[in-house]
Amino acid sequence: MLTLAIESSCDETSVAVLRNGREVLGQLISSQIKDHAVFGGVVPEIASRKHLEVINHLLEAGLREAGVRAEDLDLIAVTRGPGLVGALLVGISAAKAISYVRDIPIVGVNHMEGHVCANYLAHPELEPPFLSLVVSGGHTYLCVVKDYAHYEVVGSTVDDAAGESFDKISRVLGFGYPGGPKIQKAAEEGNPQAFSFPRAMMAKEDGYTFSFSGLKTAVINEAHHYEQMGKPLPMADMAASFQQAVVDVLTEKASRLMDAMPQMKRFCLSGGVAANKPLQQALKAACTKRGVQFFVPPAILCTDNAAMIGCAGYYQYQERGASSLDFAADPDLGL
Ligand code: KG4
Ligand code: ZN
């Protein structure tokens, strides 16, 4: 079964072709990072226009890359949310056009389910059930993946997402967009214990709920403090201490879930923030301590890509069949 997958929810336009849901025959990712970096974050209107500029070319090039003709396709999978509505609509419109003209079934896919499925692409032996932490620029979910198409969210954030906090702090410290990789790099030269930034909602009764906005405020206040004293910001120490606070919170809540569900012997990390090496190391150590197998995709499958959407779409199609052609973009779609 050949699936053509399209992703355009934020600032990456991506096209992939998969065989039987898990084998990537070809994938292309066109990043808009340089178009948004000058503004310090993603500008939705620019994102939509850039998707529109590249989508047709990328579709042709993606099929060529995979060595597949459009008439050979069996399924079209496209991100329907969450994301920027104008950006989503570009991918959805292209996908619907191909589906309609060629009479190929289409599935509208949840982007966050796609992130979870990135692990299936990287680890052919991986099967549900497992526990999962999905950390992206817009969302933070701790969940139980019961089956290929059944997810139970046990915790999410009440304010900023983990990736969002990296991006905002990066802007404050002057590293620019996207924040995650830049903070990680700067942190390599810093002391993670230099500042004791807050770890929010760590009480037992806070369960699996996350909050990162207090941490963000604490880092901003510290930066102002240095500015008022006319002293240069200890950038590396601030980056390292901030990153450590995020890693500590994510690892603690993930560990709580592992302790609460000891029968689950697999844990999968995914989403853009999953590319963070200190986070990977801390979670892996927490898993190893508990005899739980740890999975994370390579960095290229952590950040946004169409292959993960194709994989999620394939399993969704097996479980629930095709979407009707009039499905809408859903910017706020939950996991
Ligand atoms: O999943 P993703 O590509 O897009 C969304 O669905 O949002 O995630 C992007 C997020 C951004 O916030 C970015 O700063 C963060 O992932 N990120 C990282 C790293 N690489 C990307 N955060 C921490 N460390 C990284 N190495
Ligand atoms: Zn994403």
C-alpha cells in the first residue's frame, strides 16, 4: 500500500511516500526557518504564502524522489490540525485536489499523533502499547498509546508548551528562532546549576500537569536584573539552567507515569523538543532505572515531517477508513 503524505501545519512544507505505513520510500522537507528568523518567530501569513509557493513543486519532486507515479498511490494522508489554519489549508487543499482528481482515499491526520508515530518509522520493532511524551513547539502531552489509533492523554500543559518556552527564552537571551537547538548549543558551555529556576507543579496532587510560563517569567526577570545592574548576561549559564529546569520537570512527570504504570515496559519520546540531547539522556536514564525500554526518533523525524503523518494516516485508515472529502482544518485539534 503506497501512501502519499503531506505536512504543512507550521513552518515546514513536507511531502513523503511510504510503503505499508512504515517504510519511507522518499521524503522532502522544505523549511521556512530563514523566512521567519528575522521576525523572531513564525509569522502565520508568511507561512501560508511560503507553503503555497513550494507545495506543487514539492509534490512532483517527492514522487520522483520515491520513484512512484501518482496513479500508483493508494492513500493520501494530510495534517488536518493542530497548527496554523492558513498553513494547514494549503496542504489540505493540495491533498483533496489529488484525492478528488485521482479518486484516491484521503485521511485527515492529527499532527500530534504523527509525532508519536515518528517512533514507528525509526524503530521497526516498536508496537503499542507504550507510554509517550510528546513535546513540540505548540503542545506538551504525556499519554498512554493503547493501540495504533487509540491515545489516552494523562497530562498536558496549562500554559506554554515545552518548545514554546525554549523559543521565548531564546528570544529574550538574543539567540533567535528556533530556540531549542540554539539554547541546547549555548547550554553546552554553561553551568546548569548556576541559577535555580522554578520547577512548577511538582507537588504530588499536580499529577501529570505541566506549566512553563512561571519558568519563562523567572528567566526574563533574571535577565532584567542583570540589565539593570549594567552587567552582561551570563548567557550560557542562563541557557543551561533554563534547559535543566525543563528537562527536570519533563523527566519527573514521565517517571511518575512509569511508576504508576509499571506494566508498561516501553517509553517513547517525540516532537521537536525530543531532539534535545540532555532531555534524551535524562529520560533514557529514568527508563533504564525502571527496566523500561526507551525510544526516540532521529532529529529529522523529531521535528515536523510528512513521513510521520503518512505513518499515522496509514494506521488511522486501517482502523477507521477514509475521511470524507469535506473535512475541515482544525487549528486546535487535541490529541
Ligand atoms: O514538532 P515541531 O517541529 O513543531 C511543532 O509541531 O511545533 O517542534 C518545534 C519545536 C520548537 O519549539 C523548537 O524550538 C523545538 O521544537 N526544538 C528543540 C530542539 N530542536 C527543536 N527544543 C529543544 N532542543 C532542541 N534540540
Ligand atoms: Zn510538530
